[in-house]
Amino acid sequence: MNKIVHYIGLDVHKETIAVSIAPQNSTEVRRYGIIGGTLDAIDKLVKKLAAENVELHLAYEAGPCGFVLCRHLRNRGFVCEVIAPSLIPRKASDKVKTDRRDADQLARLFRAGELTSIHVPDQEDEAIRDLVRARFAAMTDQRQARNRLKGFLLRLGYRYTGKSSWTDAHKRYLAGLVMPQGPQQIAFQEYIHAINDATDRLDRLAQAVEDALPDWKREPVVRALMSLRGVQVLTGMTLVAEVGDFNRFTDPRSLMHFLGLTPSEHSSGGSRVQGGITRCGNSHCRRILTEAAWHYRLQPKVSEAIQQRQQGQSKKVQTIAWEAQQRLHKRFKTLSAKKKSVIAATAVARELAGFVWAIACEIKPADKPAAPEIIRTCKGKVYRLDANKKMAQTK
């Protein structure tokens, strides 16, 4: 007996969820109403809507509520998709927006097959990604704290004449400064304390990211990517944490599009005009690849540091890394002669993404043993289920 699919649009918020239903065998969309924003409320909803001849497919927009709801529904056996908000078709004339109308639109477009879902990482990958993004936030805080101090000193007429800021010489210069007024001295010290706190936090998070690598199932992929010039531990972990499984991209161009590194285009008739990159993708990966691309302005060379990172890698991975150096250096040199270096670095970053994809697809994630599960019996005794599925009572 064929089941009838009911496409359910969920407009998810912190406290409430608007629900609409679009049956497969109908052209209408039925509004179910507003339910609570808890998992218990969702369980009651699917229990009420489920039937022997009905299959539930649920969808909601990606947003601040994350992937907890999606994982919960998938673990219960339901089809659930998280939709990219920027790729939802919208009418220019539609000027009315409410939660119920959003849920109606999701259900209607989901039934028509016009929604684009995003990749939902597993909990381990999401945890590493959150840690990597926390480090990036700390780096942003440090930069902002430094800029506040530089702006403060510039207003008072203090100008550092050394070559580089935030070196030991610059720190000695700052330590010797005395502000003309007491309140300004207090403000100056607070700016210094804010910089030191942000730096300490950044160092702690950078170390935490490196410490998390050995226990991550995608460590082999990160180690392989470190064979590339300009890709070290933090860069490799950022790329892999943001992308996840590189094999979900059928070709390098798909990855470039995901990263927003492909050129925009405005063509009509016989004219074809290409502009800057679309920037319609993962900004974290795009930033880190652009930073790595600057390394390819230098002559191709397998330095001692790269040799150490390539130890244990296959011949094919090392060959791809060397081909990347040769091609990308030539590309950087050619483009720099015609255009600005920033444009050249962006173009090289796009091609670097292709070499990243080629290496990542050669490596399989490691099989990490699952953590032991604790089971409590009805008699109050605690048992441990080990990796071999053997039950042992704990002390």
C-alpha cells in the first residue's frame, strides 16, 4: 500500500513553532496552528499527525535554533530537512510576513520540490566547528581591542614609529607611556587589560583546537590537507570542520560554489560580463583559503616544515600538493602582473579549493570507537556496555 506524503512546514522560533501541512494528493495547504518550541511539543505533533497510510516529511529554515530538532526527528525515523533561507524562492510582490505564512510557504514549496536543503553535521563535527568558530571570535575580539587602543592613542597624538605593531619593541613602547590626565591613564590601562585578556583567551582556544584533533574522526583528512603549502593545523581544522564530508561535492566547482568563490555573472543575449566573487557561501572557509593563498606568491619549495607535515602521507597526496604549488604560484604571478594582488589572491584561493577537494576525497575518516554507554537496570545497579557489546557491572 502506497503511503501519502504529508509535507509539513515548520517556522521555528525559540518559544513557538508555526505548523502548516501540504498533503501530496492535494493542492491546498492546511494550517495546523502554533505549538510550543520544545521537543515534547514536536513529539506530540508527529504522534497526532502520523497514520498507517501517511508518511511525514518535515522542513524548517536554518536559524539560531540549530540542528537539534532535525536530529531528534531523524532519530525517530522521520524525514526532516533544514532549508537554506537565502535560497527560498520569494515573490517580489509578497510584502506580508508572518509566522503562519512562512510555514505555509515552506510546506507548499517543499511539496513542489523547490527547496534547497543544507548539510546537517553530526554532533562531533558540530562540536569541533563550534570550537573553531569560538577561536575566530576570540581573534576578532583581540583585533577590535587593539584597534580601540590605537584609535585612543591617535586621538591623543601618540604615534608609534617602529616597523610593526604588537612586537616586543611595541609592547615596551606601550609600557613606557604615561597619559597627561589621570582619567585617561585609567582608560589606557583598561584598554591594555582588554588586549591581554583577549590574547590569553585566543591562546587558550587555539591550544584547545589543536588538542581536540587527535580524538576527531576526521583527523586523517586534516593531516592530509596539511601537506599543502599555507595549510597548518588551525587552517586544516577550520576547512574540515566547516565543510565536513568533502565527498558530498561531486566536483571541485561545487565546492567553490559552496564557498562563494565563483565569479558573479551578468549576461544577456550575446554579451557575457563576469564580476567579483559571489560571496554567497561559507565565509569562514573563504577567509581561511584567501589567507592561505598568499603563501603561493613565493617560489615553489618543499620546506623542512612541509616535509614534516607530509610524513606518512601517500605519494598521491604529496604529488597533488606539489602540483598545487607549481600551478598556483604561476597563477599568482600571472594575475599579479595584470591586476591587484588582492584579486590575484582571491583567484588563487578559488583554485586552491580544488586542490583541497582532491586531497580530501583521497582520505577516509578514521573509525573512532564509540564512547561506552551506561545502562541502569531496574534494580538500581549500573552496567557498562563496552565496544564489544559485552555487559559488565561497574563498581
